[in-house]
Amino acid sequence: PSPSRTAPRRPPAALLLLALAAAAASLLPTGEGQNLFTEDVTVVEGDVATISCRVKNSDDSVIQLLNPNRQTIYFRDFRPLKDSRFQLVNFSNSELKVSLTNVSISDEGRYFCQLYTDPPQEIFMTITVLVPPRNLVLDIQKDTVVEGEEIELNCTAMASRPATTIKWYKGSKELTGKSEVEQWSDMYTVTSQISLTVRREDDGVPVVCEVDHPAVKDLQTKHYLDVMYKPQIRVSQILPASGPTREGDLLDLLCQVEGKPEPTDTTWFRVDDEMPAHVIVSGSNLHISSLNKSDNGTYRCEASNEVGKSFVDYMLYVYDPLTTLPPPTTTAIIPTSTADSRAGEESVITVVDHAVIGGVVAVVVFAMLCLLIILGRYFARHKGTYFTHEAKGADDAADADTAIINAEGGQNNSEEKKEYFI
């Protein structure tokens, strides 16, 4: 018997088609096609990329799509590639549109559209994959700071592509930080640093680290500043509400204190002397029911907390009570700073009673006029007496020698000759 022969196996039709397509692709020119169009695609990692090959003035030629390794993804509406992430969106004589789901960095590169015309045409498009920061970390040296201290904050955006830009804000004000970029393979890690000198106004204000990256929006992290500061004191004069303080008036002072942590000790005392016995201190209030001159002096409100101690001085000057004149409308000055203040000192200068000044000036002018009149009469009287005595005996003398002799002896005749000047 004749020996049996085994029939040769035929390759599957899909493999044959793929081989034919690859052979045809190797013969295609790589210049820009005249009737074939496509666009580059930028996609965020994990999202969907859509690749489109479009034909203008189609003549029913075959369209196919190849990956960066020049493997055929779709030949017309058939997918030889086993990657199921590629799915056909639309196929016609004028368009081949394919979607790629769950895009990764490995999918980045050039994709080719081929059109089997005479001559064949080819054009490529590029897929760019964006990677948002994996993590955003804000680090601060101290959670709680004291007013006037300088603190350092660091913000790190990890593993992004391209490199992230970091922006800083304190409240609504943008700050300038110093950034460093580290590259690991195709990924970038960016660290930005700022330094702040904190004030009491910064307490509770957020410091924001914000990412500026094309793959993500509104990515930020923040830290609320916790600032401790010594007491801030303001003394308010409640009564009298206006005008200077006078004898018999009621004085009521309020010491307003603000600090962090909350001040635990607020006291009133008199700086230059002991506190008068009739002064009543109740918490932050100082009360004097009836002022008198002995109350004049400097009264201090002092408060303290863990950070430090502050005080404000109030200078009290008590004026005479009013008679019939209305009080001036000048308002006593209230100290508002933590440094030494002399509340009421300016009012001491400005609240002088003008009627009293006018009366004093009138009395002084009248006294001077009276003194001038008295002095005038006094000098006039003595001058007349001098001339009268000098002329004694001269009227009866025949010549000058006789007049001198008569004048020397005039004292003997003083009883007989007397003149009076009225």
C-alpha cells in the first residue's frame, strides 16, 4: 500500500489578513497624507482617549490604525490586537474612530492612521498622558506659635507628570515660595517652602498650599495658624460720658482685655499712691462715687497670661465743680494702646474755664491802674514840698547873699512862716 501523507495545515484567516496588512504597511510612504486627517490627544491617566482617522473625499479605500509598535489595532472594523481596552466607536468609508479606556503611561506615544490608496497614505497622532500628584502633604514646624516668631512651612506634591507648580496663600493674599524639583523616571516630585513671621492678626487665618497642574483642579491643603499673644488692653471712660472730671462727679472706668490664651489676672491699682478707700474695683471696672481732689493720680489696669504682661495707665485730674457756667464739651481722652498712656492729660489742658481767666485778667489790670494813680499823687506831693522849703527867706532878700543868709536862718523863723501845698 502506498504510504499515507498528512495534509498541510492552513493558517487561520485572521493571521493571514494580519500578515497581508503588515506587508502592505511596510510599502507605505511616511509623509503627510493629502486626504487623511487626525488630531493629537492629551488624556489624564486612567481616563479614556479617543483616536480618530478621518478621510476627505473617500473612495472606499481601506483604513487601518496602528499602535506605537506598528501593530495593527483595527483593520477596517476588525481588531486583530487582543487588547480589549481598544473599542470601536465608529467605522465608515470616511472615518475610523477607536476609544482606549484606562489609559496608562505605557500607552503614550505615536499612533498611525493608514489609508490604502494609490499611492498609499499615512499620518500619525500623539497621545500624551498626564499624571496628577499622587499625594499633597503640608508640613509645619510648630502647631502653636507665639506672636513675633518665624515659622517654616513645607508643601510636597508627589509623583506628577509634568512637574507641578505650587502656589501659597495666607488668607486671600498670595505668597511667594521657594521650590525644588526631583525627577524619578518619568515622574516629578516638587517641594515648596515659605517662612512667615506671625502676628496676632494671623490667629485663625488659613495658610493654603494649592497645586497648579493640567491633570487636576482645586487640589489644595491648608493649615490654620494658632497664634498666642500677650494681653491687649483698652481703658474706656464710661462716666462721665463727656467733659472733664469735676469734684462730686461719678467716675466709672472699664478695662477691656483681649489675649490668647485668655488672661487669667486683671487688676486695678494706683501707681503713685495707695488706692483711695472709697474706690470700688469690681473685676475689670473701677468705680468712684464722688470725686475729690485727693483722687488725682495715675490708675493702672494690668493683665497677664502665659505669654506676657501688659498694662494701660489712666491719668485722673479732678477740676473744681461748676458754678453757673455750662461745662465745655471737650471729651476726655481714652488710652487705647498697650504702652503707657496719659488719659485725660490733654483734656486737662483744653478744659480750662475761660470765664475764670477773664476775671483774673480784669482784676490784675484794675490793680495796676490803681497803683499807677497812687504813685503819681505820691511823687507829685513830695516834689512840691521840696521847692517850698528851698524858697524860704528868698522872697524878702535884696540880693543873693542875703537870700542865702536868710535861708540858713529860716529855721528860726519857721514858726512865723509856714506854707502848705495842697
